[in-house]
Amino acid sequence: MAIAINQNITKVKTALLSVSDKTGIVEFAKKLKEFGVHIISTGGTAKALQDAGIDIQYVADVTGFPEIMHGRVKTLHPKVHAGILGCRTTHDSEAKQHDVDWIDLVVCNLYPFADTIKTTNDVSKIVEKIDIGGPTMTRAAAKNFSWVTVVTTPSDYDLLIKELTEHQGVSFATRKSLSLKAFTHTASYDAAIVNFFNQETFPENIILSFNKLNALRYGENPTQKACVYVRSDVSQNTDYLLNAKQLQGKQLSYNNLLDANAAVQCISEFHTPCSVVVKHNNPCGVAIADNIEEAFICAWRADSKSAFGSVVALNAECSGKVAEELATRFIEIVIAPKFSADAINILSKKKNLRLLELAVNNISQKLDLKFLENGLLLQEADTSIITNEQLNCVTKLKPSKEQLKAMLFAWKVTKYVKSNAIVISNDTMSYGIGAGQVSRIDAVDIAIHKANALQKESPTDNLILASDAFFPFKDSIETIAKNAKITAIIQPGGSIRDQEVIETCDALNIAMCFTGTRCFRH
């Protein structure tokens, strides 16, 4: 039977208050009393209100049934749920027949399940924080928004008091809006429970719950609206980009966040002083050194033209010396575990420069997901690490120890370059990066062009080339030998023309190692 939706203002004569988060509940209850509202309550909420001198009625006195089983059963009773769910017109006589009193306002937030799983692994304690009565009562009130108002967050207490003051009741628009919040609240709660108990990487069903962090000025382009959301079950003590401390600068934009995320992911590969410079979601300069100052100078020098308007990540404290270098360049964001007082003072003169404090060495991404139209792609993050022992030297000429170091360095960088990806480097800094080309030989040409330009400024005899996937033809090898001083190559192998490519390297006196695995990035 379909029951007509009531769109009139509803009076609040009786309220049921049962909250886990008791922030502001006493003050709110006092305000309700000023409007003559009768308050029913349970457990700890009832005690808090009584201790504050507020007259309440226990749920057990309404139901005629005590709270039992250590509080597991309190509000799960027909007199409570009929009082919430009943239609005031259609069900009035039935309510009187069964001695059911209407409940006009339900104020309920749930046991802190998400907080509990962040602080303990004790399943018995965690299970006790799975709320049953709360979600049931909340969903009942949310369903019956025609007649009942439901409040699930202390931040809406003032809204309710404003409604009662201005309308002597609650408007339909507010009841409907709060109903949506309530269903969102219980859905997010259930998602946290499902995701905790689910141990499968690829379960049959995926339930994602995110909270809106803030609106952005626009998306990738000014014609696109955008917001940023954060997982609702993530701990505030976890190190991740959206939890970074912004010390100064403008609000982060959509593109800023994408580039910052790319920089953080790349720099997480390195555990010696390192700097990563990112532009349009690709590293354009990466360097390691004995100190962070030298690392930044080299990373910037690697492609100073592309670095204009970039995101810079450091994996050590940003010192005053680094800040002096940063201050002379146009940079959108600097990310570092810490900024010294001198650095903050120097960079404070660049008002629009965003400074983010984030422990980049603690970042660990386990899964990678991408949304499709009406679908989702989910994969494990590429956490593979290539070591010397895994490299298979397939040429007559064997790489030196220095070349092997350069190969492993370049491979780490290549993992974070959009495919087709080519990285030319020595063992401490990138010299040329060819990113995101639909033709591998075009990526080779771009990387060579950049490397040759840098060679004039910072010559080296130890340049190697890394490719994220196999070379399908020998033409790339011939181009490398003809146009660049490349002494060795690292690539996955796996082409039907591998032997041809190997023979070309042998003829051109280039050492080559296969990783046996590719590192595509799309």
C-alpha cells in the first residue's frame, strides 16, 4: 500500500535521543526542553542527560521491557519502531489500539566502529562496536521522513533549533535532507564493516565510502566542476596526500592534487636523499644525492624547461638552503616531511606557493583503481622491485657495477612515467624522459633530445636507457646508438624480435639486461 508523502511542517512533541558521540547533546537537549519536547533516552545518553539535570524517560519505561544482553537489545521493540514508522493519519487508530505513542524526532549516531578498528585488532572488541539498534532506528526514522525528523550528526543540532524557532516545527525540505544524511550515515557505517571483514583483494562486491573533503575551484579545466573526497574509514593518523599539513599557499586544485600524488608515489621508491619534479602527472626530473640540497638542484637541472610550474617532492627536511633555490623558481607545490623555520621564512614571501608537510617515506599504496563508465578497474599497485639478481644480461658485453646501479635507478623512475616511457639516466639523476608517447621510438627521440641537451651542461660517460616495455624492432636501438652516448639498456624483453634487438646491441657494443617484467603506466 502506497502512503501519501506529508509535505507539511511537523511538530516535535517527543524525541528519542541515543548517541555514541555525545558532543553537544546536553546543550541540544536543554534547547529541546525549552520547546516543551518530551525526551526518551537510553544507556549512556540517558545518564549524561540526567547528570545534567535534564528530565528524561527511559526507553525501558516506554517498552515495558528492560535493556538486556549487555545493552545489545535496547530499542529493538515494536513500541519504539511503530512510534517512529507509523503514518500519523493512516495508522493513528492502530497506534492507539496498541498503546503506541508517536516519536517525532530521532537523534542517533552509531557506535564508533571505524575508530575502533584503527586502534585494536581484537575482533571481540570490534564486534561489540557493530551497532544494530542504532542503524535500525535511524533507517526507520529516515524512511518515515514524511512525519519524523532524524539527526545523525551534532553539526545539525543548530539547524534543528533554528527550524523549531522559525517554524515551530520542522519543514519538509529539512526532513528530507536529513533523511538523506541518515541513509548516507548508515551506508557508510555498513561499508566500513564489510571492508574490515573482507580479506579478499578482489571480492564479489565492492562497497566504497568516501566523505567530501572540500569543493575545488574547478576540475582539469575551468568548464568542469570538481570536489575531492577522502575514504571514510581511513585513519587520521595515516600518512597520505589528502592528510598532508598545508603550511601556506592557495587552495590545492584538481591538477595540483594529481601531480602531487604522482610526485609522492615516485619519491616513495627512494630511501636516500631524493627530489622528484613532476609536471602533468609525469616526473620530468629525478635525482638522488648525499644531501637533499644537491638532490633538488640535480632534479631541477634534469629538465629545467619542463619543470616550470611543477610540483617538487623532497624526502628529507626542506632546509633554508633548499628554500633559497626553490624561491628563485616558479613552482606550484613543494612537498617535504618537514620544513625548517628558515625555509618557511624564505618561502613565505611566495604567497601562492603551496607547502605540504607529509612523511613521504611512509606512503604505501596497495591498490590502484580507475573508474570507467558504469564500471571500475581494480588492480594491485605495482610494488615490484627489480634487483641485480633478477636482471638477465642477454648481450655479449656485460654491464659494469656502475651501469647496473644506473639501470636500477632508471627502472624505479620508469615505473612512474606514462607509457610509452623511456628514461635516460646515470646512477644518480635522470637526463631525459620521453613520456606518454603512442610510439616507442618517438619516446626514444624525446628522451635523447633532452639528454643530449643536458649533456652539454653536465657531461657524463655513464648514461643508460630504460624502457617500460620491450622494443618491437631494432630501429630504436639504432637510433639510440646513432644519436646518444648510451652505454647500456634495461628493458623487459619478451618481443618476438628479441634476438634481432640483442644482435643489434652486440653489433653496436651496447650492454643490455632484461627484467622479465614490464612497468606500463596508463
